[in-house]
Amino acid sequence: MCKAVGNSGERLIAFSFAVIALATVFFTPVCLAQDPTTGNPVSGNLVLVTGSTPIGTQLLDNAGSLTVAPGGNYIFTVTLTSGSGTFQLASTGQVAMSLSAYTWPGFASNNYTPGPLDSNVTLSSFQYVDSTHASFALSVSSGASTGVDQIQANEFSSGAVWPVFIQPSSPPGLPNPPSPSTSCGTPSITSVTPDTWMAGQSYPITIVGSGFTNAAMAAANSNCTANQLTVSVPTGSVTLSNVVIMDSTKITATAQPAQTDPAETATLILWGAPSVSVLVARARTGAVAETVTAMPADGGGPPGLGRVTTGNAKITNPEITVIAWVNPNAPDILAALTAGPSSLSLENNLNSLPGCLYQVYQWLKGHRTNLGTPKDVAYANAWLLNHSGNATPPLAINPQAELQGGDFRLLNDFGGGHNQAVIGMTPIPCPSGLNAAAQSDPDNNYDGSTTAGDPYQIAEGRLGEDGRAISQTINGHDVGWIWSVIELDQSGNPTTSNHGMFPTYWVYKNGNRIDAYPQSAATDFINQNQSYHITPSDVQ
């Protein structure tokens, strides 16, 4: 026996009941809501389900009833009839609907006036499943008397009532719970591969676990909801695309953290019906269902879905800095100075202020003054390097401060949201009015990817116009290039061994020195010409 509660034209709610505890529950056909004016049944079908598998569909009439037992605990599913609208989800994660259980003294005489609230029947956990389904728990105390209760459900101004018979026994006849299947499971993420992502790079990822449900599984099982995958990071941003739930154990997707993302944890969130996975898991065990506290709907997730499981990946974005600097006191430089030149005039000129200005100016104009022997050439090169060297960088740096200071031959800064490659000024060996500006290679500050997909950055430069003119006079050819290449693998590990033979190269990670490449013999570099350089095609 059923009766609709509310005004004519308001939406009606039909009820189907999902059974979790088979040992204590028996169903006979459930009643259909009635029109309050005519008393005629409202057309529609109610589906009786066990676990997640429908077991029958029947048009119900006034003879319908539901039988439960004292001491029993049950989980029920409520279904909106076709054309009745959708369930509304409250901010608490619960359906905006109230449930009450009253005694029903006038049931036999079609008197719908309820008696007092029945303290032996407890209704709880009214949870949103999807737009047309909700679930709730019903418990009957072990001391409940036999009789009929009236359950009232009200959503805003509409609702329904239906009878529940409390009887001391549980008649047989229900089918067994559904056997375990690959759908409608309790999702769990076991691993994410790869689980370390370099900021700015794209990764095909594989998520392995259990209980995943895709759209095909949900279509084959009306009580299942397809999972959806999202990603969340505390401060950065990650693009997630090409998500495919392959089966119940595997999900594939493409993840790409933004290039500016800091080192932080990315949380992969699998969303599903907030309560379905919990309820079905209990149905499979055959255990007596207790009041279920479903996982709440999560703000920021897909509408109507709750967070059911998560997995983590690590975003790494180290800042790698390479400083190239000339050590003015390198052993080969000091050795050439100690050996001295063949020309006493060369030595005297370079080591006095008026003479230095004269000597350097002669070379700038292409005059090989006082360069009569190889020993003179070696001394001139060593003296220029010794008087245009850089200060030794600190072991711990602030890359941006070093960049502003400018005391380097080359600074390559890559990762951590930075991509700067700067060629430093060449210190003037004596107050000669020379132009200290250096020359950047066209490929300086070039960003690319290796054949393995690893990102890299090139810093490359050489002496400027005046410095090259002096070197041309002394050595008879143009000057080669110095460079640094920083590569970062898919886990953010740096490779910095690709650099020019000269000068000294120090490597820093997040401001702390992690490696150093000593300065090669100056004459090895001086013997090179303009063809000594690197291009992106040389980086594999």
C-alpha cells in the first residue's frame, strides 16, 4: 500500500531496494505511489536489486509490502521515476531529503495518518549516488515488535510514503549476492609510472590498481558509475589528457606539468559514486551491512562524484646553473709568466701603465709590436689572461645575484622556471678604453629536446670585437667559442659534461655547487679558431 505525499503535479519518488545483508532481509513486491486525490497507482516500474544486479521488474499495486526482521541492518536504493526530475545534492554531500519512520496504526483501514515516531527503526546515511539514485541505511532494533511502519521521504515540497512490515522471521527466496566482477569495484591505486615528472615535460603515464570502472562497464551494470581521473597540485598546474580506463586494473593518460611548476607532489584523484563502491564491496563479502559512511563528494571534482582513491607523483624542477670563469692563476698561465718573454720591451710595457696602454693599442690596430718569438706570444697570451680573469665564484650562490654581478665568462641557468643564458663582459687588462662587450652565438639561449626527449639549453659566446682583434694580431687567427649545454632527463637529473674546453666550469643545483670541470690548458683553446663551436644539431 502506498500513497504520494504532496500536491498534484509534484514529482513522485519510487523506491527500489538494494540489499546488502541477505541473511536478514526478505522482499515481496514493493508498492507503487498513489495519486492523493484518486488513490490510483501512478504508472511506472520499480526495480528490486540485490547488490548491483537487477533481479526483477514488476508493476506494483496496493497489495505490495516490504518485510524486514528485528535486529536487521539494510542498505536501500531510492530511484526517481521517469520524468520526475533529479536529486539535488546538498553542500554536506547528502541528498536534500528527509526520512522518518512512524508507526502506522491505520494501515489496514487505508488510514494514512501516522502514529508516533518508531524508536526501534533508525534511518541514516541518505547519500547521493547519481541524479536519479540515492541510498540510505535502515536498522531495526532486536527488541522491535511486529507490525507495520510508515516511512516518509520528503524532498522540498514533494515526497512519498510506503509500508515496511516488521516480522520475526526472514522467509527464504532471495537470490545469492552477485559474484565478484571487474566492474563496480572499490577503486584503489597501487602505482603511477613514471612517478617523477619534470616540469615542462609531457609524460605518458600508466596507473595500476584495482576496482576501476570505465564507461562500458557502467553501461553494462546500471548500478555502477564510471570513474573519472583528475590531478591536483598545491601551487602549480598540470595538464591531464588522453585519459583511458583500459579495464579494472589499468588507466593510461598523458600528464604535463607547467614549466614554471615548483618541486611538489601531484595528486591523481579517481572519482566515482561517493557510496556505491563502498556498498558493493560489502555486498560481495556477504557481511551484514552496517550504517555506511560514504566518502563525501569533494569540492572541485566532477559534479555528483566523490573522491574514492588517490595516487601521487613527484614533480621535480631543479634549477641548474653553470658558471664559466677564467682562473687567472691556473698553473699553465703562471708558468708562462714565470718563463717570461724574449723581448724585454714587451715585459716592461705590459707591466707599466703607460706601456700597457701603448702595447695593447698596437695589437688592437694589427701591429705585432714586440712579438718576435713564440715565447713572446706565449707571454702575451698568459699576461692578458692573468689580468682579465674572474673572481672565484662561491660554493653556494643565488643565480640571479650572480647574473646581476656579471663576473663570469658565461652563465647558463636552466630549470626551476628559469631559462637564461648570458655571456659575460671580458675584464679589461689595463685602463685602455677597450670595448669589453662579448659576442653571443646565434644559438645562445637555445632550448631544445634530445632524441630521447630530454630538454636542454645552450649558452655560447666568445670575445667581443676588440678582444678578437687583439687575439688575431697575436695568434694569427680568429677566436673560438666557449659553451655550456645543460640537459635534464625525465626525472630532472642534469647532464652538464657537454661544454667547451676552456675556461673553468662550475655546476650548481638549486644554488649549491655539485660539480666542477677544471680549466684546460689555455694554449689548447688559443689554437682553435672560429669553427670551434656547437650547434643544436650537435646535441643528441
